[in-house]
Amino acid sequence: MNDSEYMAQALAEAQKGVGRTSPNPPVGCVIVNGGVVVGRGFHPRAGEPHAEVFALREAGERARGATAYVTLEPCSHHGRTPPCADALIAAGISRVVVAAGDPNPQVNGRGLAKLRAAGITVETGVLEAEAVRQQAGFRSLVTRGRPYVIYKYAMTLDGKTAAHGEGNGPVSGPEARARVMRWRDECDAIAVGARTALLDDPQLSTRGIDGGRDPRPVLFDPEGHIPAHARAIREGAVLVLQEGRRSPLERDPRVTVIRPHSLPHALEQLAALGISTLLLEGGATLASAFFEAGLIDELRVFIAPKLLGAGLSPLVGPTRSLHAAQGLDVWNVERVGDDVLVTGSLAL
Amino acid sequence: MNDSEYMAQALAEAQKGVGRTSPNPPVGCVIVNGGVVVGRGFHPRAGEPHAEVFALREAGERARGATAYVTLEPCSHHGRTPPCADALIAAGISRVVVAAGDPNPQVNGRGLAKLRAAGITVETGVLEAEAVRQQAGFRSLVTRGRPYVIYKYAMTLDGKTAAHGEGNGPVSGPEARARVMRWRDECDAIAVGARTALLDDPQLSTRGIDGGRDPRPVLFDPEGHIPAHARAIREGAVLVLQEGRRSPLERDPRVTVIRPHSLPHALEQLAALGISTLLLEGGATLASAFFEAGLIDELRVFIAPKLLGAGLSPLVGPTRSLHAAQGLDVWNVERVGDDVLVTGSLAL
């Protein structure tokens, strides 16, 4: 096995924490001695030990002279836990391979410097792109003070997200809907607009995922139309109201109400609540507001092999010319059941 | 090499005639003796010899005891040329492998029966789906009396085929546009609606294809708005006018005017002009009329990694529910340059 393959294992470890670690990043660590994996670990949630600590515990004495593969630069500062760089040094690790640097100003190269100063060989940038993508929420919080926003939608091959009116079946197939459940499990929060909440009364929950947990529902309801009995309301729900507006949900102790003066401000307030990844599920009015404000980072689009002829659009923003169209950096195109999934980032 | 591989060669031969043989089908033939290809041929255009004749000519004496791979059942009737079944028998071919039967009522199994009656081993159904697709125009003419209709469009990832207004760049990239030129070369005719013809004044020609030829432009202009100087007008142009309407193009000797009483009737009239494949290039109004009448057979959709926010839709038909959405049998999903191409047939 080479460095990339061990790092892929560390990323798989980290993946177990995705959606559970905010405001911390998901991190994984694999310790290899003489070609044998002697320790593995991941950061399970904020306040609990970091990935390196679990991996070092498992490795014990076998950490001496070993290589540690870590998906994020080991921390160098005392947070809720002691610095991982110190722990790696104390355990006698001789080489550390890191996927991505930690943009946190308290770390930002200091972890690597500390390791090098202790005589440890340090290599960086192994599977960096994958790691950065896995840590997108954390990195967004640290560098931009707002969550990483993913707009997910399903549309027909003629570009319609739904037929006009209500009582329609889903656009995408069961495999695509199962994939969405996995994404919900991985994101800190799901956002929907008032019209979607009123028309569909969605639960916004994770179903059919072993050990899945529900993301926080974030309801953008500027005028306070969503009723007290909305099915999405649960512990951790966030209601986004316009300044000066009231809502029956304000009395619900499970609901946090924020009153931002703008969409960027709303995202700052969500970041302050520890939300690092926001899965935007519609409708088009809310998504278009995000889009026009330049606040969508990633798209995940299911294209269903169906034609509707007429219907709703995934975006309804103001007209722009094709020269001014927002470009997308497509990461992946794959078949998911009968649908096609296109994933990419908005090239900003 | 096995039967499928030789048949793939025969299909590649046939491909050389695609777009040139109407109302005949494109057909290819490969003759193999002792594992060596001794003859190849394709039908170049109506009135010229069939594929088998060219292949037999090249094979000469080596046809004796050989296997002939033919993409379509050899003909058994005297048309403009003598029956190919007779020619194969006379040449001493001992085995004939056929991709697809000929639905023409004058053949329809008689070619195969004739071969078998002469003691030739006959096998059928090798790469049948590929052959049927290649012969789609011919088969549509014979079995339905109308051309095979392919709706081609390019849309952004938010389902827009163009920005509102004029003066926009193309939606898809250069690789996708080159692919469209190949399709134009392969189709008998291109159809556009009056608005598209007026707004864009397209040439509807094939550019950048070695040995390419221009398809016949078919302008659906019910009210006769398209002016005499439209760039698409050339030899073979067809103007589709409403009954009772006049057009300045009626005086152009290069233009054939038809006055159908309905869209199905228009397609019958185009079939009578020898048009077997029609590439529908828009706009949405014309495409929606075809769609609502159930007259679209195949879709070729480029999805460009761009977001417009607002714009035109590929179909603007009346609302239907998702339960009543038209399903698509997706044949292929591929990346073409930066775009994604989805190809499929409308499951009728």
C-alpha cells in the first residue's frame, strides 16, 4: 500500500464523523508500522478526543517509529483537548503524512512546524482535494464565517423540478432519494423556504440510514406563515424570521429564532449556532435568493429521465445573459438508479 | 473475431451511408472467408447498388463458402436493383448473419426464407438493437409512414435553453456543437419553428465535417412570416405553411411548400418527400407541439455546467402531473467536452 491508499483509509475513518463534529472538522487517522495498520481513529464529535488520540491509543507502543496518516494538519494549540502534535511527538511517531492544512488561524502551519521541529518527517497534500471536500463545512466556518451551502435538487430532462400544482409524485427514483437521505445524515442542517414548508409540510428527516441522525431543520419563513404544527419542527430547529415579524413557533422551546437583516447575515447567524454545512432543498425562490447572493457553493443535481412539458424551475432568478452565466466545476457525473447525478462546485 | 465483431464492422460500413440513402436504409455488408475479410460494402444512396453487391464484387471468387454479415435482411424483391438474396446465393455464400429483419412488407422475412431455401445457414439478431437504431428513419417510414424525429437541445444545469432576449452565446461547448454537426450530417432534414428562424436566422448547415452534406431545412412557419432572404433557404428547403396562408418563399424555386392540416399530416408529407430522419432543433413552441402530439421518438440533450437563473425552457407544453410524465429509456450518458450528453428514446 502506498501513501494515497493509507490516506484513503484515514478519509474513510473521518467519514464516520461527518455530520457529527461541527463546529470541528471530521478527521481520520491511520497509524502504520512496518506495513501494518496498528491504529485507527476518527473524531466523533466536538468535545471528544481527536482522531490522532484514538489511533495512538490503539497503536500503543507500536506507534514508536510508525507513520501517522492524518486527514487534517494535527492541532498545535490547547483547545478542549491537548495538542495532537504533542501527542504524536510523545508517542515516537517518526513520519506524519497530512492531507490538508488546517486553515484555523490558531493552527495554520504551526502543527506541521511543531512536528518538524521535533525531527518528524512531514509530508502534505496527499489526497488533499478529497480531504478539503470532506472538511468543506469546517473550512467555510473558519475562513468565511458561514456554512458551506449545497443546493440539491431533482429535475426532469426538460428542466422541471415539479409539475405545477400539488399532489405530485417525486421527480427522482428511489436510489436517488436514498442518496439524499445519506446527504441529510452528513449535513448539519437542511434549509427550506416557507412555501415548500407550507405546501409539502416535509419532515426533513433522515430515513433508512443505519445510525443516521436528523439534521437541524432551518425554515426560512420571513413573514412567519409556518404554523406551530409543522412536521419539520424538532429539537434544534431554526426559524429565520424577518425583523419585526412574529411567528407561532416563537413559543416552541425547541425552536431557535433568528432575525437577520440579510441572507449573508442569516448564514453568519447559522454559523454562530455551529452549523457548518447547509443542505438547501428548495424551493426555487429561496434557492434563487441564495444563488443571486453568491451563497451556493456546491450543486448536486439529479436529472430524471422524464419529460413534464411544463412545471417549476430549479432557479427563478433574474435574467442574465449566457455570457454572464454562472460556471460550474463538475466533479462527477454518475448514474444513480434511472437518474443522472451531476455534482460540482460553483466556480467563484 | 466473432459474429458480433464482424457485424460491428458491417455497421461501420453502413454508417458511411447514413444520411444519404433515404428513402432506403443505410446498410453495410462484410464477407468473411476463413477468418479473413474478403469483401466490404455499403449502400451509398438510393438508386445505387446495395451493400451486398459491393461486398460480393470485392470478394469475387472468395465469396464461395464464405459468411456474409449484413446489417439488414437482404432484399428478395426486384426494386431499382435485383434481389440481393439471389446475388448471395449465386455467389456461393454458405452462411448469412443478419442484424435486423426488413420490416418492408415486400421483404419482411422473405429474404431470409429465400436464403434458407437455397441451403444457406441464416442467423439473425446479431447487434440487432444497434442496427435498428441506425435504420430508425427507414423503419419509421416503412412502418409508420412518417420520419423518425429526434429532438436535440442544450440546456444549462438549471434547465434553461437560453437566456431571455437575444444576443446570447451558445449554451453548450465546442465539442457538443461539433457533435451536433455530425448529427446534421446524418439526418435527412432539420426542423425549426418560425420564431427561431426569425430571431436567430440560422443556416442549419453542416460545418467542419469532412465530406459532410447539409440536411434539408424544414421551416415550420404556419403564418408565413419568414422572409425571402432567410439564410436557411437552399436547394431542398421545405416550408410548412398553414392552409390559406401565403409566404414570399413560395416563389423561390428551391423551396417545396406543404400545407398540412395537422402536425401528423405534416410528417406524412415530409415522408412523401423522402425525409426519413428529422432533427428537431427548436424552439420550444414547435418542440412542445411535437411532444404533445407524441411525435418525438428520441432525445439528445446536452446539459451544460452553467446556471442562468432565468431563461427559456426546452418544453413549454401544458402542465401534466409527474404521474403522467413522459418516461424516457436512457441509452447513454456521456461527457462531451464540459457538457453531459443524455441520449434516449421516448418509451411510447
